[in-house]
Amino acid sequence: MSDGGVFNKISDWFIPDDLLAEREMRTRARMFLVSHMFGPILGNVIPLYLFWIDRKSAGTLAVLAASITGFWIFPFLLKFTGRYTLLSFISIQNLLFAIIWGCYNYGGLSSPFLPWLVTVPLLAFFYLGASVSTCVTILLQISISLGIFVGLYAFGGSFPHNVELADMQVIGVISTISASIYVSMMALFYAGILKSQTEFEVEVRRHMETAEQLREAASQAERAGAAKSEFLAKMSHELRTPLNAVIGYSQILLEDTDPAQSPQDVDDLNRIHAAGHHLLGLVNAILDLSKIEAGKMEVYIEPTPLAPLVQRVAERWRTGDRLNAREIVVRDESADRLAQIDVMKLEQVLDALIDNAVRYAPDGPIEISISQVARAGADATRICIADHGPGIAPELMPTLFETFSDLDDHSASKYGGAGLGLPLCSRLCELMGATLGVRPHEGRGARVFIDLSCEASADMALPQAA
């Protein structure tokens, strides 16, 4: 730690917390403490020399030494009273008293103590700043003190003659040197403060420039994001139109082709048809993610019974041709409670999760359960999709819901395919105020669950049929 750092640590112990919290007042208080800690050391050199050459004036010198030594009390008064402004004016008045007392008893208008008078306005500036009220108050203090000094001379007729002229010259040299050292010390400390302040201001300007650069970068990123969203919005029709044609014409060709006569053609057309659906799903996922990131995805939350919705999705998969004779089992333990959902969004999420289970767990049934759970101190309805595949590797878990984070061959189960499936499902759930989670169970299948906020039972909330 530097010398300035050590002194600041010591001096800050005397400074009240309210002054420490404000940078300008903290700086002034440190100047105040520098003056009062080191000033008496220099000031007491003069009384000591005078006592050596003028022992008969011990009482006069004791008053002078007490006044100078009294400055050491001020740091403790500041610590325990916190009255910084009042103590500053009292300290300045005490300095004026010491100077006037020394001038009156040792040399009068030719006193070697007079050079110390120039330190009074300097210290007032250091302690209290250069406000108009401070300047007026200090001028009044100096004027009144000098007025008392002149009055004592006028009514007393002369100044006491305690020391010979030759000795007074030595005192003058000592006083001038002490005053010069004192002023230089205060000036150096103040220069150090100004340097630190300048460095601080430079650092602030550097941070402001960095902040401006960050704002500009953020603005450019926003413009780029807006341009991307606008591009995707404009391209949505152009991307979907040719895919719909591919899917539609491949379906027509499949219907017109006899599998018995052209089995290879049917197989090729099925692949084209499936690839078209897969590509359309990727395009829709990208567009949906873009809408969510742009804050333009609309949701329509309403209380909905989950059991019929889940059964509807499961039945749609049963009547399709992708299960390959596999079974989808639905278990409902929800007591007919309602969930706050967007029906279309939840069906989209369920379709994506079932698609994952079909794609990456080719054997065994797919189980869908609806149950009640306690979440964050409130009841929630949980939909869980479980398969009997290889599960999810632990290294996939930290980035499972991030876009384009597929770890490919490093996992036994590649949930999300192109890295869009689970991230899109997670964001759609967030829009509905739901939570998407995964229990890995590597080697024993995966458990993907959705926790939805729920209301009263369906038979209580739904309107009765007439």
C-alpha cells in the first residue's frame, strides 16, 4: 500500500460516514486532517525556540503552545461530533488567535508570526471551498481578529518587548521556514488530490466512451435483429410456397402410384414427402423462434381442460403412419383441473416432444401422463412424455434448451435434431408461463415434462351444457 493509501486509511477513520460517502466532502475532510495532524508539529517549533531564549515569558508561551497543540483535538472532535463545517470555522479562529497572540507579544506589526496569516484564507479554501458565504465569513473572522489586535495596541500604547531584535530575526527565519513547509505540504497534498481527480475524470471519460461504443453496438445489434426479423417475415411466404408444392405434388403422385407395380417409386415419393414435411417443420421453427426473439409472437391464454387436449394429440398420432405399430398410452391423474394455456401453442409443444420420442426412441411405448404437482408453493399440472430409448447424455444437459447446440454423435439421444426442437418448446412454454424440464435417466429413457399453472376443476369452471 502506498504512503497516501496508508494515510487515507488512517484519516478515514476520523471522517463520519456521511462525509465519506460524498467524494468532494471526503477530499476536504482529508485536507482538514492533514492540516491538523502535521500542522502542530511545525507550529510548535517556534514556542520551543522562544522558551529556550525567553524563559521568563513561560505563561505567554504556554498559551501559544496550547493553542497550537489544540489542533490535535480537532480530528477526534470530528470523529465523535461530525460537525465538520462548525469545526472548520473554529479551527480557523484558533489559528487566527495563535497568530494574533504571537504578533502581539513578539514584535507587533513587525512580528515574524505574520507570515502565518496568509495560511488562513488558504486553509479556509481547502476546508470549505470558495463559496461566497465562506469567503464573507472568513473575511469577517480575519477583520474582527485584526480589529482586536489593533485595539489592544491602540489602548495599550505599545506591544510587550520580550525578545531582542537579533533574536527576533532568528524567530522570523524559523517562522518563515515553518510556514513555507506547511504551505508546501498542503499544496503537495492538494496537487496529489487534483492528480487523482484528473485520473478519475480520465477514467470516467474512458468509461463514457466505452459506454457510448456499447450503446452504438447495441443499436447496431437491434437494427440487425430488426432486419433479420423483417427478412424472415418477408421470406416466410417464399419459403413455404415451394415446400407446400413439393409436399402437395408428392402426395398426389403417391396417390396415383400403384405400390405393387412401382414399389421403388413409392419408396422414393415417401422419402420426398417426408423430407418436405421435415423441411417445412424446420422453416416453421426458425420463423417461430424469430417471432419470439422479436417479441411479436402472440399468445392467447385461457383456462382449458388438459385431458381432452392430450387425448386429441395422441389420437392424431395414432391415426398417422409414423408410429410403426407402437403404442401411445395416456394416463390422466389431473382430477379434471384446468390449466392456463394457449391451446395451439401447447399442441405444438406436445407434437414436437412426441416427435422426439418417436424419432430417438424407436422401441417401446410412449407414455403421456397428466398429474398434479406442487411447484413454487402452488399447485401445478404436469404433463410428462416418457419413452424407453437410450435417454439423454449428461453432457447435453447444460445446453439442451439452447438453439443450434446439438452435440451430434456425442450423445446416445439427439433431442432437438437441428438444435431447434427443445429450444422452441422451451420458449413457447415461457410465453405461456409454463416450465419445460427434463429428467435424463441415461440408458433408461427420457422424461420430458411441462408444468402448467392450474385452476379449479373442469366440472366447476366450465359452463354447463343446456
